[in-house]
Amino acid sequence: QVQLVESGGGLVQAGGSLRLSCVASGRTFSSYAMGWFRQAPGKEREFVAAINWSGGSTYYADSVKGRFTIARDNARNTVWLQMNSLKPEDTAVYYCSAKIDYYSNNYYSTAPAYDYWGQGTQVTVSS
């Protein structure tokens, strides 16, 4: 069992940056593959970025590639999403997710693959 708490959302102008953080409870954070998803009003939840247990493998949605960076620190039970060059279409609630993965090199880009979810943090990008 793991609990995920996101923070770092807010209101930013287009072209600006935000860094989202997700802190996980428990002692086995390193055994989880992690992901970030987002959901805009009236839309389905969509994949943003994923990272394997060590941080050595990352994967991004095409819409954020080159602008967003996912990283993790297992000693701090934390995964981050650095978001640069933000656009109004990035406006959404951003969710952190965890999948029990026991040290594989895999990452996962579909929501049903994940076992745990945070409560979400709102990101609003104004034009």
C-alpha cells in the first residue's frame, strides 16, 4: 500500500514553468514505476510521463516531449514533473500514479496499469 500526495500546481502564464512534486508514503518506493497523468474538464485522463524504478528509463507523451521532464529520488520517496514552456492546453488536474514493478526496466503509459493514485493538483496556464 502506498499513498501519493501531489503538490506544486498553480496558475502560470503561457511560456512559464512549474514543477510538480509527488511524495509517496511507505518504505518500498523504489519498487514502484511512477507516472504522471492529467485530466482536463470534459476530457478523459491522459498519459503525460512515466519513469521506471531507478529513473533510468523515461517516456513522454508526444504533446509534452521536449518541454516536460520526469525524475525521481528514491531516497526521498519523491517523483517530480518539471514543466517548461507551458501552453494553455496543458491546463488540467495532474495526477501522480504508482505501479508495483519490483525493479524492472519497464514504464507504463496507460492508466489501468497503475495501482495507486494521488488526489491531483490543478495546473492552469493562462494565455
